[in-house]
Amino acid sequence: MDSLRISHDNRTLTVSLNGLRAFESAARHLSFTAAAAELGVTQSAISHQIKALEERMGVMLFRRTPRGLAVTDEALALAPTLTETFDRIARLLAQFGDGKRRAPLTISVVGTFALGWLLPRIKDFEQACPFVDLRLLTNNNRVDVAGEGLDAAIRFGNGMWTGLDATRLIDAAMSPLCSPAMARQLVQPGDIARVTLLRSYRGQDWLQWLQAAGLGHIALTGPMFDSSVLMAEAAARGHGIALLPVGMFENDLSSRRLVQPFALSIANDAYWLVRPTGRLPSHALNAFQDWIAQKLLEV
């Protein structure tokens, strides 16, 4: 069966699925040639399929202009819906492997944990849990798990978030990190008063570290970032010194893009896996959580 029968307002229209696919590809690329290459057919086949579709629908879908192919108003109305539909079908079919449906799991992860811990181990998860279709998003530690339709999220903090059940994953010792050149200016903690302090929205972190170092009098006036990953990049480029979770930047420390000039660290908060209170975890989420727990035991 290569046709689609549509009934609406007592009217029935039968159109070719191949024609719809040819039209969608050509409209997306604005090229019959590119559509033919994508679908593995000849340009002539694309042209014939679209012409048949236009005749069946009774409208023109494309116009040829001196600048190339252009879509009509009718095509503009049709193309986005077809693109979304074909994409949804592709995503659904991708969930099946070896005759079994893969369980989708959508998790939003704070950037530092995603880059510093999860990404280096993602292949291991795929091998350990091939039945899970993992979809990763990143956040800057502010995320609405229920409102965004997520299965769970990984956040940094004290684990006390309204409406969320939190499972502690890993503690995060935080210490100042900077470029090697800047570190040469820092012989003792008091020298930190002579360099720029890069800040996150968690202003209490610097205050706590400075207080632990006996430097509570130093004012926080440096630029503020909403992403620790971006702040770490600024520090690596010599724009200042950043207070960061050391364990999430092991690669930068081993390559000496960043250095830790002082041994003093604070460890008040942790990374947590959170999900809406009262929602039972899916089999896929349980597998993900168990895998993380196993990986953390191996450290």
C-alpha cells in the first residue's frame, strides 16, 4: 500500500505516500535534485511524483523562478505538518530494535555533570542498557521537570526542591580553578584579592569558600555566568578565577587548561537525580539510576 486515504467534511482524497515524501523533501531542500539524492531515486521520479500530487490535490506546490525553486502558499501550509509527521514516525521507528520497542527516557542534565561525568561514560550506558532510548537535554540548574515533560533531571544543590523526589548521586567538592598563567600569581589564598573572581548565580559558594579561607572581607564584583561550563571556559582563557566542582573538570586539570592553585575546597552540595513527587519511576529510569550507582561504585 503506497497511498493514503483522507476523509474530511464528506470528501475523500487519496494521495500517494511517495508523492507526499517527495514533496516534503523537495520543499525542505528547495531542490528536486537534493530530494532525489536524499530519497535514493532519480530527479525525474521526484518531478513525476510531485506533478501527480499536484494534480490529485488540484493545487500548485512549486514555482520555478530565476533564482530557483519556490514554494506556493499551499505548499507553505502543507510542508511543516508533513515534516513533523515524518519526523515523529522516524523517531517512533527508531525505538524498535531486534523486534522490540526501546523505552524512551528523557533527562535534563546540568551542564557540568553532563560534560564532566556523563558524556565520557555514555557509550557504556548504551551497551549496558540497549533497550533504553536515552534523550539528553542540558539545563543551567533551573528546570521544570513536570512542566517540560521530562522523566527526570540531574541538578546540583542541597536536594531540597519543592515537588521533587531527589536521590543523591555524588558530592561535589568546589575549589578555585584558573589558568596556569593566573595560578603563578597566586602564592597564598590572600592573593586572590588581586584577580577577577568569576561568579555564578550561586553567590553563596564564593562567600563560603572565602570565609573558610579567612578572606570574608573580599568583595564579589566579577562577571556573572549562568553556566559553570561557560565560566570554566572563561577561567581557562585567563579572564579570572572560578569556583568550580573539581571532579567535573578532571580532563581540563589533567591537560592543565585549568589548575587548582589552593587545596582548600568546600563540599556543601551534591548532584541529585530528581523526578516529580509521587510519580513512579519507569523501568528505563530505574535502569539509568542503577547504572549510575554502579558507575559511581567503580570510582
